[in-house]
Amino acid sequence: MSKHQSRAEEAWQEFYGPNLGYMWEQYDLYKENPEDVDPDIKSWFDQYGPPSSNGEAAVSYAPAVDEKDQAVGAGLNMEKIAHAVKLAENIRIHGHLSADINPLQEPNGETSFLRIEEYGLSEEDLRTIPKEILCPDAPASVADGLEAIEHLKQMYTKTIAFEFDHVHDVEEHRWLNRKVESGEIYSAVSDDKRKALLKSLTEVEAFEQFLQKTFVGQKRFSIEGIDILAPIMEELTHSAMQDGARNIMIGMAHRGRLSVLAKVIGKPYDLIFSEFQHSPNKDLVPSEGSVGINYGWTGDVKYHLGADKNINQESFESRISLANNPSHLEYVNPVVEGYTRAAQDDVSEPGFPQQDGSKAMAILVHGDAAFPGEGVVTETLNMSRLKGYQTGGTVHVIANNQLGFTTDTHDARSTTYSSDPAKGYEIPVIHVNADEPEACLAAVQLAYEYRNKFNKDFLIDLIGYRRYGHNETDEPAATQPYLYGLIREHPTVREHYANYLDEIGFWSKSETDQLKEDTMNHLRDQYNKVAEDKETETEIGPVPEEVEKRLPKVETGYDLNELKEINQELITWPENFNVFPKLRKILERRGPAMEEDGKVDWGHAEALAFATILADGTPVRLTGQDSQRGTFAQRHLVLHDHKNGDIYSPMHTFSKANAAFALYNSPLSENGIVGFEYGYNVQAPETLTLWEAQFGDFGNAAQVIFDQFVSAGRAKWGQKSGMVFLLPHGYEGQGPEHSSARLERFLTLSAENNWNVAYLSSSAQYFHLLRRQAEFLGKDEMRPLVLMTPKSLLRNQTVASEPEAFGEGSFQSVVEDPLTGKDKKKVKRLLVGTGKMTIDLHEALAEGEVPSDIHIVRVEELYPFPEEEIRDILTAYPNVKSIQWVQEEPKNMGAWSYMYPLLHNLAPKGTTVDYIGRRRRSSPAEGDPTIHKKEQNRIIQEALKGNE
């Protein structure tokens, strides 16, 4: 043998297993065209060539192989090994396509790429290959390569199927493969576990069947067909609690919700029955008070409601929460993630919050049609490994009915599986047959262990069916007659498992039948508690007194001397921290701004507000696209060293800081992020939580969260929030996009003091409003704040305020323009507006003579409507004959439709209420800046000159 051949053999012996197969494939490419392979690999082949001149060589494989195995492998054709390795890899990657994972049909059988003859191999060839080359983690009972291949086929094509190939991290991938191929995933199920499992399935089935017979035709979105979902949730929650999780947050849609409420949360059966009976007793909870169900004053349907359960054991105390969820199925996902992150964050100390992922865990149950269909799903998945949003791993379960409402899978998605979107985020996927309870629990255990070890998401695709229609009033056979013919002949999972236990001699059929009968009797007893109650006419409850009223006035000024000290610290950085020179000059101007004759602009006022709120001990969390800098370069509360890339925030280090400050740039997402921040705030109401849109119209993409959660969550579910929404708004000629934050939509949703909607005209007002919001966090008076924020006005000196305005006073719902209304008796026209429009009017007046017959009133807080303040102004100006609402938005947008009836009701007899602004339009703004400017000037002139 030549020296070259010896070197080649020695070099090739560095590869074994999948790497050897890969190198052989690359060499085949190299032989056809050397330029088709990576340059480094080409150089390696140029040096070493094939393993020997005739394509054969002694093979080195995984370590710890005895001499006998080496002798068997010696002299084996390298190509045979490469093909065998490729076969093994194809089993790992594609075995799921032949797995027994669909309870309604037989598996496809062994596909061609799993047959050894397709690889030019024989059983004799495989027997000569040591098992370690093909399956290093095979159990000791596997003797050779042929048995290794059969073992792999068995592991990857049973009633659990695995998709791990998209997980690129080597350690994770090896761990997952080892769990499967060693057989560890299929650990023995104890007798106690089997008894508990059958008991749980029996309770689920009996409960659902009892509801079906007792409340005929009422919607319940039954779990039947995926009954094992409830035991899965029990297993996950129990494991998490045993490992010290103090909060387990669950989000799910309607399917199976009542069974999960009963089995996992412990909602009493009699309470559920009372709600079906339309005689709800909202005080009916277990004697120990372990279950709390939140109701608002308008309430919600029973399959939307969530609940909380406190569990107190000697070794731990935990809380399980099932989130309230409207019919927008997947939109609860980011909300639950927000709950979870808030439960993990320690915000008591200055700096970024300290997160402990072991303190809380999220479980999300998805629909198989919704998972690939709703974009909020992937928005949420994308957050799973981001610094500001990750929660240490979420366990996802797809409750897979193999059917949408009436839509077949081939019309519902473009992917093989509904779970496929998760693969883009390197989330391991298990498909499991919902008729195989023990396999399902094995899947749960793997998911939970992976989450704990790698702090990443894991997905279980629970493949079952839906025994009834989308709800119990549907006839599903009208659209899927063949499918429902199969389902009606198909035994339930409880029957299937009970028969299996009978076959293995564990529990006889008579015993399992008796268990079912006992469970039914218990349900009848619970029903009899409420059956005699007559149906009652339910009434909408009263709005709580604290909500019914407007927020009371509170003093929000801050000692000016202390404020100046804080301000100086906010523009002082460590000596070795290199602030970008241009930015340094801009920020240093904030020093003189706090002195005599200085002015504090919008971004500066915000920084002072945050700092004083932190000094008061209230944590702050602000997120949004580019929010660390600010879309308009107005914030810069997280600084970047221009020499080494380090970051520094003075909000973390100023001497009076007394709580955490978190400011994160968010991904390009609105639905997902707004939902997350809402959930964070509901779970941590003591934190001032803000979301900033890059432009206000970006809020359009989070409309479901605004409609279903933020505006109505308290009325429906008693769910309190004090979240702040910063939505840049204002017409500067930028065109239809980015002009309007759709103020009209928020005003349309305004009722029952569900939130405050404001559009301010000074930086001091912003300072006081933020401090007022922080004052009421965690209190019953708390409510969200929707704020139209400026763009061009951010650095406008008209909007900037003198330092003294921050040292005393409070937020004012209405502000009168200082240039107008000097002689109250002469004023005939009251110009009423809000935000930027009132600044445009003020600046136009400042350039010329101020008419004595007009007075400008700025409505800073539009909702709740400041009725008393405006009435006082009208009283002070007795000769007003015309109230004119002035706005820059089209007539069918902005605040006009909301303000007209309110102003009309206040107008003295003989006083007209009119509109000045753009005509009704379908698009928010003109697309040409010249036309915009001309139209804006027309509005200003018409307002100031009247009918002259």
C-alpha cells in the first residue's frame, strides 16, 4: 500500500456515522464536478482522494467498539457503509411518514426510501456493519447493523412520530435522538399511572357524554376524539409544580375547554351545570376556595371563560391559570406568554428585570386549522427566543381534529402537517396518536424534559378527530359523510384503553365498566344540586364604582430641585463609555433645558417621567419597534458605545432608581407584541407597561387585541389592565400611511370608562399623564391609556414646557389657549380641537393679530369626555354663539363623530355646533405633500377667520 493510500485511509477514518455518509455523498459530487462541493472539502479531496484506490478501506467508527466488531467491519466496502448510514438517516428524518399516528386509518406502510434494497443493500451487508455506526444509542439487545436498522424503524414509525431534523443545535439534536433511539422515551408505565390514566379518561368521557344527554343542543365544543388532552394537561401541570413552578399559564381555544376547566383547573361540576341551566351562581366555589372564576359585569359565554386554581401542598404552592379567550382562537397565545414572562421577572431592583424561567411555564393548546392559518401563531413563536420575550420554553399541543369548521386539510394548508410552521423556529415536533394514551404521556415527558434542559419550545401534534360537528348544533356528515361514517363506528379512547388493560390482565372490563357507572352517578348527584333551580333572567351586573367614575385628580408634580438632580444623572455616563459624539451633544442639551428660560421637549419630558416613576418604586417596561432609540430619534434611553458596542442605560444607574426599567426593541409584530404586553400587564399590574407603535397606524394590525382584550376584557372577564399605548399621530403630508393612528376607532370602542384616550399639546401634560397612570396601577381605578403621540411636534418649542411646569400641578383634561379669549364678553366662537390641530392654530395666531371673537379650547383627554370642564368654559364665555370642532382628519375619521353629540348636549340654547376640517374620505390623508399643505392651510384659515 502506498504512503498516499495510508494517509487517505488514516484521514477517512476520522469520519463515522452520519458524517461518513455525508462525506461519501460529497465525494460522489466531487467526482462528477469538483466545483460543486465546498472549497474546503474540495481541497481535502484533492489531498486525500478516496479512502483507497479500489474504494475499500478499513473503517473506524464510534469509540468503545470491541475488537470483534472491528474485525467484522474491516475491509467492508465504503460505499455500502455510506448507503447504510443514509438509510439510517432517512429513517430518522422521514420515518414519521410511515408511522401509526392517525387513529382513523391504518399507517401508509413502509415507504420506498425505508427499504434496504433501495440503497443497494442486503440483510447480509447490514449484518456486517457494527450497530454503533448506524445507531450508537441502540440498547444492548441490538446486535448488528441489520438489527439497528430494524430498531430505528420501530422507534420512528410507532404511534409516536418524530421530526427533529430541523433542530440545528448539535447538542439538542443528539439529546433528542438519544432519547428516542435508546428507547428511554418508552419507559415502563407504573400500575398507579395506568389506573390514574384510565380514571382520568373515564371522567372526561362521562362528563362530556353527560353534557350531551342532559343539555341537548347546547354548544360545548366537546373534547371527544382528543380526550387524552385533559390527562396531557394534568401531566404537564403536575410535573411543573413538582419541579417548583409557581405559575402554570394555559391558553387554549374552545375545543375541550370545559373538560380542561373541570379536570385540570378543578372547576366544580355543579358550577358548570348551573351555567348550562342558565341559573349561574357566581358564588358557588369549593369550600376551600381553591378555584377563582373572574366575571365582569357583562360576562361571556362559558366556553370563553378562564379560571385560576391555587394549590397548596406541604412542599409547594402553585397557581394554575386558564386564560379567558374569545373566539379569535389563537390570539390568546401572546397574552399567555406575557402572563408567563411577568411571573418570571423580578422587577424589584434597578436595571433590567432578573428573569427566572423556572418560576412559571406556559402551555398553549392550538387548533390544527388555526396553527398554520393564523399569523399570530408564528408571531408568537418568533418571540420564543428573544431576550425581551422568551419564557424559558413553551409546551405547545395541537388538538388535531384533522378538520377545520367544515374545511378539509387539503383546503386549509399548504403543508404536510399543521405543525410545520414550528419547524421554521427549530422547535422539535412529535406527532402522536390520540388513541394511544401511554404514547401520549411519553410524548409529554419528552416535551417537558426538553423544555427544562434547553429552555426552548416543544410541540406535540396530538392527532385525533372530532366526534361531533364544530359545535354540537352542527351536522358534520353533511360535508364529511365518509369521515363521519368512520368516526361513528370508532370506539372512544377510553374504550380502546380499557380493552387494552383487559387484554393484558391489568383491569377487567367489568371493573372499568363499573368505574364508568360510578363516575356517571357522581355527575348525576352534582347535577341534582342545581337541577331544581329555575332558570333565571340573567342581568348585566353594575359597573364597579371605581370604574364608573373618571380618574380623580392627583398631584403629579415632582420637587424641581430633585428633578434637576435626576436630570443631571441621566446625562452622565461612565468615564469609559463612549457615547456617539453627535448623540452626546444632543443629550447634553438636556442639562440647560432644566434651567431658567429653558424648555423641556417631549422626549426629555418622557425620560423625566420614567425616572421619577422609578424613583417612586414603580417598575417600567416599554417595548416597540425601534423604541430604544425611538422611531424619530427622540428617546435614546439605551445608549450604544460607538467603539465596542456595549450598551448602557442611565435609567438603571441613577441614584434614586428604585425599581427595574426594561426597554426592548420588539420584532416587527403588532398582534403578537401587543398581546404579549397586555398579558404582561394583567399579570404584573404594578408595572407601568407601555407599547409604542412605530407609527400609529401600525396599531391596525393589533385590532383583535384592542377589540377583544384591551377594551372589553374587564367588562367581560373582570380582567384589569393599566397598559399604555403610544401611537404616533398627526398629519404632516406623509400620505395615507403613517398619518393616522385611527383615533376614531378607539373612541368608537370607548364606553363604561374602559380606558382613557388622550391627545396632548405639551410635554408637561405628557409628564403628568404618565405619572397619573403610574399612580393608579394595581388599584381598582386602574384602566388602560391610549395616547396619540406627536411626530413633527416632538422637538417643537411650542409643545416644549418650562421646567416649572413639572415641579407642580397635575394633568389637565382641558387646556385653554393662552393667546385667545382675553376679553370673555367679546368671544362669539369657541374653536375646540385636540392635539396637533390646536398647535397649528396657535402657531398661526402667533404670527399675526389675534381675533378677539374666538377662543381656542384644547381637549387633551377625549375619553372620558370632560363634560364639567367644557361646561365651565361655556359658562365663562356667555356670548358664544358657535362651537366649531376643528380637526385635520377627514370628517368621517378623527374625533368629530364622537364629539358632536357631546358638544351639542352642552351647547347653550341658540348656539350651533359645526365642523371645520377635511371632507369625508375613504383614505386617511392626501398622498401629495403640496396638496396636503394647501388643504391644511384652508382649515386653519377657515377656523381663524370664520365666514369673513
